[in-house]
Amino acid sequence: MQNRYTFKKIFQSVIFLFLLSFGLNCQAVNDAADRMLFGLTEALEAVAGTEDETSSDSGTDATTSSVPSCTTQITVSTQTVSLIEDGDVNSVYNSATDNFLTDTDVDGGTSWGYRSFQSCVILPTAFTGSVEIPVTLNNPYDTRMTIQHIAYVNQASPTVPSIPAASNPFPDKLVFTTSGSNNRQCFVFTRVNDAIRNTVVDAATITLGDAVMKNGSNEVVTGTYSGLDPCNITATVEDDEGPGIRVSNISQIMEEPGVATPNSGTFSVVLRTAPTANVTIGINDTHDPINANNREGNASPTTLTFTNGNFNTPQLVTVSSNDDLEVDGLKIYTIRTNPSVSADADYNGIKPRDVVVYNKDQSVPGYAYQRFDATTGTTAAAGGTINGFATDENNQMGSNYANFQIRLRSKPTGDVTLNYTSNCGTKCTILTPSLTFTTANWNTYQTFQVRGSSDGADLGNQDYNVNFTVASTDNTYSTTVTPPVFRVRSCDNDGAHLIQPCNFSGSPLGTTGSRLSGAEPSATTNIWLITKTNPGGTVTVPLSTSDATEGTVPANVTIDGTTYNTLTAGAANQIALTHVDDAIVDANQDWTVITAESTGVVVYNPVDIFARTTDNEEYFYVKVTGNTREANADIATVDVCLGANNPNAAITLSIACTVASDECGTLSTASIVFPVNSQVDLANASDNGCSNDAKRQTFTVQGFDDSYADGTQTFTVTMTRDALEANYTGAPATVVTPNISNQDNEPAGKRVFVTTSTFQGEMTAQGVLGADSNCNSNKPGGVTGTYKALISSNSSGEVNDRVNGGAGWPIAAGLHYYRCNSSGYTNCSDEHQRLFIAGAGGSFNPMGMGRDFSTTLADEFWTGMTDNLTSAVQPSTPAGTCVDAATVYRNNCHGFTYINCPTNAAAFFYGQIWKNNGAGTVVSSESICSASKKLICVEQ
């Protein structure tokens, strides 16, 4: 047993290093949902097993699990599902939430685990034809767990009423015809609560076989998903009869410490039955490497003790989030509940389920704000415009609707002072000229106020901006982060305007040039009437509509001493405009709220208010089915329907690629013709419904085959109508299809950039690996990915080596490599910036590339190579002046680890560099290692 234990610990250590390295280099491969119930620590246990644990929720022997070999190119949202017989949470997949789940606690209060859980299979990359994945179900739980299959078609994250019916019978394969989470296929695992103490059984397993791709003729083809093996799904049910430990879910998603956000969560632990001796359970909050040194959160207490007297009283564990002051996004980590320790044999060694914690990042440079009405928001480095404010020019509202609180979103390195200004002229007065945030109060809200003032002119309502400049020694806030703009509506109730319409910035003004707009079938828009001063009584303003078929308003509104200066929802001075639906294609229709002369203590006829109802019917409906692939017969089918009737003449649509010879290839026809009276049936009057209509017209398109490694690209087809049908005078002259995806048939393209920073030849003791680190720390803006330096060392193992075609060589045979020294397709694509296509063993000719590595001819780069990619030897390398057994290899700055000899500082090493030579060529020469050069960085 001791030998077995030692071997296992060694094996765990090896696998840990492998997984850690794999995770750091492949962070983008698995989304947060995959980690949700199967984190790095759980992965280790699945590989190497755990010691001396009795699981309370699974019959699977962890020590027999094997290394998973499933693909990450097919998403399985949750691979390991744990249900609890007395659980009270139903969970469905939701791509829009932070943890990819919508949880419903059916009992309310504490969430004691899942009674029903949905795990979904998603094909993230577009394809044509169909993809089939074989399914095998093994459910040892029999009637204790039901497993259903649900297929979603073009449906976003569901609400309960819209969940499709389960498949019957259970499928033996999943068939996909479209990619994306809206076309997911899901399995729903539901426990059945009985009153029996059940024997332990193995986990239920859904085994997903290798994917098979087929074309439109149901023939097997080779494509993106061919042969990929999706991850299997396992599910267990924890019995609620007999000894056991019940652990609840975390109470909420948390955020790093800030204001008005949940900074902590709780979970509860309780025993199911009375023990005969004390039961102790340890809480390990740093077991998951993501929370190493408690960088994300702390759990308290870390030890729970249950006795015969308190076994059925839940003990609360509080998890408090920590601010790491870094911009690192949402972090999902696992808090481990250790195996129980007890003299009661039934309770000794039970492994309770672990708890998954979600910690949102708060350290995002930018600003958080809270309006006067308590609505909140944030801006980041790009800034933005914030609406929803109003003042009046006779200053009856003061700053009631023009105040907000603001704070920083991340801790600055020094004081940050916001100095406020406005372009309002004399329409406003700023009451808060500046606010200062320090390293101590940066996340505490401070209040800004502005009020209205008279400009002496009746110019109507207008918007103005409140801006601020930043004074700070913190470069992030003084230079990188763009301050937001706060926009305020100035309502013109001074001068001759005794009664004036008023609403908030961000809404249309209600004028002929800025109409209050609402869409069919039943939108409502609002505006208020305010007075110049307190009327001292009641004022009634009669209202009517110019077109009751497009919009209606109340018969009148009233203003008095309680509402004359308010913009309150539902108040008596609010005009609610209801936009009326119709069943015809009539485009956008303008109408007017007609105000009559008021009665009461103020007699005045306010300005009319102008409105617009936007149509929800379309002149054309277009549905695209399928996608294309370069050099392939796969086609996309386009169905087109008329939304309005054409009783007078046939309608011809001329068809052409929106951009010729750029992904869009051959069209099946140059035009389609709709005979007279071809209006779509009202039941099919939608883009999706068009494909079902008998009067539709159809054409197909193939993809264009280019020679670039540009991945899947989209294109559109433009249809131009003729002008013969009078009923289509108001229709758009052109109609553009939705995007059609054209899959690439070239090998993958890889980006190459040149660092803007320069480095001496000594790149830490890691040498060429240190150069890799320099690459990944000096990427151009907007450029992502993991990179290696194009650099060589050939010490025969004395230091880290890298030679052409050998281990770690950054270039792979057959791939396209292109320059990417800034973001954007023109600046970073094989089509516009190709350098070379790699030959056998990852070779290429630096004397015959498509262009230079950078646009600056004078650039020089550490490479360690000659111009034929062999590791270079420098003539100036010191010999007798550097006698050191540790540096037998002295070329290329001792493998880019030293500037000079360790035993003789006066003896400098030399390394090989390349210089741009124009027209896609280089010059290879030596350079002293104390010189600073750039690096060429190659995407992996």
C-alpha cells in the first residue's frame, strides 16, 4: 500500500504540472461553463484518484478514472453533474449569465443542491451540411434518475414556458444542422426522490461518439468536426436516506469588494442523521490554484464540528471576495470540503461535494455611476455617453433630475481629480466643480450636481453635455481611460413658455426633427408637461391625436402644485403615447399629439408634440439556410418572400454578390421574379417563416475559393428591385441577405509581430524561453494569442536550445504566416500581410518573403540564426578571455542567457541578429550582446 501511495503522489505531481502548463497555454479553449463543475483540482482527482475517501454522492471509484481525451472543439457545457435526492434547485443552460446557468430554487431560501440539471452540447464553429454525434446512455440509477433529450432550434437562452418538448424515444444520435448556442442539444438529468436507502451504484453516463459530417445529399464528408470525440457526461444522485453530509450551493455570484455589489456569499453544511461521535469537516479555500494565497476569496470558518446535539442544524460558511486589484475577469474556483473525520464509522471518511464560487472582477479601470433614481452603470477605457437627466431653464426642478454619484472602478496609484465643465452656455449652473478620489476613497461614491438656469430665449428644449477632465499622476486615469460624458435635457420653460413639454436626455425631443418613436404592436412613450412657476392651482391641458390608427393619447393631463416641476412615472402631468398596431406594410407613420389651450389657473396653448409609429411588418422577408465552403459543392439556399402585396405588376429582384470575388462565389440565377399577388401568407410573415411559404422565390450561392488562410469569412448577397409596382414605392430599393459563412480550405494562418520594445541579449536564465516571455508581454494593441520568439540556440543541452525543425521550433509545416504589427484585417491578415508559407519541418526562406518582418527598414532582431535558419556562430565570441566551465557554449549570448562572461566581465559575448533588408529579405550579422534589439514573435 505504501508503494502504491507513493507512486500515486508522484503521478499526481506530474499530471499537475502537465495540466497547469496546459491550462496556462490554453486558457481560451475551455469556457467558464466547462470549469463550473469540473475544475483543475477535480481533474487531478479524476486522473489520479483520491486517498481514503468514501463518496456520499457517487458510486464511481475515483481511483479507476483515466485521463480524459475528449475534444474541446465541441462544447459540453457541464461534464460532471451532481444531483441530490432532496435537492431544491432546477438549473437550465443560459449563455447570457456569468456562470452559464439559470438556477431556480423551487423551495426558496437556502439552495441545497440540484434536483434537475441541464447540460448542453454546442457546435461553436459554423459548418455546412449536418453533423451527427452517436449517443449511448447507461443509467444504473434506473427509475431514480430520469434523463431526457431536448433540441433547441434558433432559440436563445430559455425561459421555462419556451423549453421545447423532450425527444421520445431517447435519441441514438444528435443531429446538428446549424452551429451556435441557440442551436444547442441538451440533456436534462432529474432525480426521483424515494423513501428508500439505496445501494451505491456507478454514475450514469452519456457517451458521445466521434462526430460524423454529411453533406446535403446525406453523404459522409470531411470537415471541421469530422472524427472529433466530444466529452462524455456523467451524473450522480446523492441518496438522502442514511448517513450523509448535505452541502448547499453558494448563495450568489460575488464581485470583488466595491460599493452596492455582493462582496460575499454563503453555503451551508448539515448532517443527514445523528452521529454516535463528533464529526469534523475541514473547509479548504486554497485547494484550487485559482485561489492560491486567497487572492480571490476567504472562507470562514475553516472547520465545522457536528455533534449528536447539533447534527441537524445547518452551519454557515461565509466566502468573502478579495480585491486582487488586477483586471482578470470573472474567476470561477472550487472550495473543497475535506473528507469527514469521526470515531463513528458511518461518518468517517465521507467526502462531501465541493462548492463552486463565482467571483466577478471589480478591478476594471473606468468609472461607476449611480443616477438620481438609483439606476447604475459603468464605463471602461472607451468612455461613453450617459443619458437620463433633465433640468429646466426656470430652475423649478433644481438638480432633482440632474445629480449622480460617481467613483473609480479600480484603485489608482495617486489622487485622481475630476474637473467638471459644460457646453450649456447660460442654460445651466454646475454646483460641483470638482471631485477628488484618493487611494483610500477611490471606491466610495461622491455626488455631482447641476441645475438649470435661464438663457432668456425661447429656443425650445435642447441637450447639453457635462464633461470632466482628469488631473492625476496615475497614467491609466489621466491618459488611458476616456472620461464619460453625461448628457442632460434642458427644458425651455422660461420666457413666454408658461407650459412646456419635458423629458429626459436619451429620449427624442418630441419635435418634427426628433419624434417620440415607438414600434408596433404596442409600444408606449412618455413625456411630461411642466409649468414656468408653481401654478397655485390646477391646470388642465386637453389632448387629441392626429391619427388614431397610429397612436392614441389620454383626453387631457393636469398640472398642479405637486406636479408642475416633476417627471414622475404615472403622475397626472404625464402624457403616455400608445403606438397602435396594424396588419399592413405601411412603413413608419408620423402623427401628432395636439395640445389645446389649457383651462384653470394658467391659460396657455403649449406646443404640439410630434410622434412616430414604426412598422413591424416588412416589405421583404429573407431566410438563409446552410453555409458554403471554398472549393466545395456546399451551397447556401436563400428564400425570399414579399411582405406586401403586388396587385399591379410582377416584381423582379436582380441578384449580385455584395462584394464580387470576395468569399461570395457563383449565384444560381441573376434574378428572381414574383408574379402578381405574391404576398406571403400572414402565418409565414417572418424571415424564418418564409421558407414555408408557397409563394417564396429561391436561389442558391456557392462560396468563392481564394488562396488565403483567412478562416471562416462571411459575405452577403444584394437584391435590387425594379420600380414597376406602385405598392412598393416606399420599399427599400435594395435588400441584403443575412451573413453567409464561407468556410476556409487553406491551412491555418498564424500571426507574426515584431516587439516595439528592445531587449539585450541576456533574456534571463531561461534564454530562448525568456524571449518567448518577452513576446507574450509585448503584444501590439488588439493582438491576442500565445507566441514564441523566432530565435535559435544550439548548446547541445547546456542551456535551453531551439533549432530549425527541432523541439520548440515556433513554425509548423504547411501553415501560412502573416505580419500582424497592429490590429485590423488590413494590417493583420494573410490576404494583406503574408510573409511566407512554411515548408517541410517548419522551414522558410527569409531571403524570399512576401514582405519585411516590420515596416521600419532599420529594425534589427535577435534571431541567433544565419539567413538559412542554421544556428549561427559569431567570430567575435571570446575564447581564452572567458574560461568558465559553465559557459562552454559561448555563441548567441550563451543561448541568450549572458551579456558577458561570468568569470570576466570585460569579455562580452556576441549573438546573431537579422536586419530588415527590404523586399522581404534580411541581412544576418553578429552583434554584441549588450546591444538592444527587437524580437520576431510567432503565434502558436
